[in-house]
Amino acid sequence: MTTVPISEDADRGVAQSIVVPLDGSPFAERAVPVARTIARRIGARLMLVTTDWGDWESGDRKSYLEAIARQDEDVPTEVALIDEHPAALAIEHVVNAATGRLVCMTSHGRGGFRWALLGSVAEQVVRDTHTPMLLVGRHCRVDWPGEFRHMLVCVDASNVADPIIPVATRWAKALRLDIRVALVIHPLDVQGATHPDETVGAIVQRFVAEGLDASPVVLRSSHIAGAIADFAGTLPATLIAMNTHARSGIARMTLGSVAMGAVGLADCPVLLAPGPR
């Protein structure tokens, strides 16, 4: 375990430090290799954090984090015990304590304080920190990423100036990914079905103007999250990127429905960016 300055060539527009909340469960630990892979790719450091589980002494919790840190000493890693409750406040404290920090966590954990529960904890962290968040679902491939090639960016037909666009642009450049811009149209979504190719095409051009390889795809399904996860699997996508909120229509991009569903179904991590409040 080491704590050293990140390299000068790190992409500071993405993250300088990746924060991984852990709760002692093997499932929560699945976020660690994802975070390490990305940290190595962009030259960032790793921060492993936990809080009071109630049944482990602080020394035991610190030893647990240090043991995980030693599993890969090529990535600069530090550990931290944050005894603040509830869990979302502890995560928020760590993320907001310095600039350039990104949370990477699984979608549920061990119970108790449930550090990695996707729902109130994750939603509150995204809302209060106003920063993107990387979530690893139960079906994320154990051998992720295989190779870095594609990012699937899910957009909302109601907003050509979608907030996910600048976030996805920075990540695609940092990880050297091409982009597939996906609009999923629900059968009841009259607004989204109006000139969908033009909507997606306008967003594609925004990525192209940034020097990225981007192309459109329009999907039609009554199960929006499933359509996103299925298409991501066929690419295969390295990352899915989407907002946590939509502005109008049937609000396809709400954290409580589509985004949470996509995290639970996708075989790759999902990058969530706070959308319009």
C-alpha cells in the first residue's frame, strides 16, 4: 500500500482518485478490479474506504482494507476509515474532501449499513456530490473489460444538450473509446418517436466535433433498461453512460427506473451523471 502523487499525464478531466466504498462483502469487492483497471488506464490513484460495520473493530477494518490494497501494488492506493453515518454521508464526505474524486461501487452489499446499496445511498451520493458515479452491477463480467473499444451513451430525446454529453466526451477520450449514441423509444413515447434519427444525429455530431468516432442507434422497446443492457452486450460495450434524470416525456432516464435497471442487467459498469434537477 502506498500513497503517492498521481502522474502528471493523468487525465484530470475524468478523475484523479477513484473512491471504492467497501463493506466486507465479496460482492462489494467486485468494484475493486474495475476501479483498478480504470485507475491504471488514466494514471489515477485508488482510495479504499469503509465505515463502522458494528461487528468489526477499527483495527480489523483497517487490516481488511490494507490486505485488499496489497493485492495490486502497481496502482497507488490509500485506505480510510470514515466513521460517519448514514453511509451516504460518509461517502459524500470522502468524495467532497478533495477535487477530482470519483465513486466506483457495486449495486448492493452485505447488509447492516449496506454501503453499496443502489437506491437511497447511491442516489443521495449522486444528488449531493453533483459528480458522476460509476456503478458495477451483479451481472458485470468478471473478466471486464476484455478490451477498451466502445462506450454506449444513452440519451433523452427531450434534450439535445444532454448533460451526459460532456461527461461521456471526457471519459471516451481518457479511455480511448468510440461512441454509440443510443435512443430507446418506448411504444407510448410519442415525443421520442418524432424524428428520432434527427435527434440522435444532432448528438452524434457533438461527439464528432470533439474528434471522437461516434455513430447513432435507435432502439424500440417497452423494456428500456433491458434494451440498453442487451445492446451493450452485443457491442460489447466497455461502459454505458447515462443521466440519472430526464426533463420531460416519460422520464426514461430516472435513477429509480431505467438507470437502476440498466445497472442491474448490464455486463459492464454504468457511468451515471447527475441530470437536470
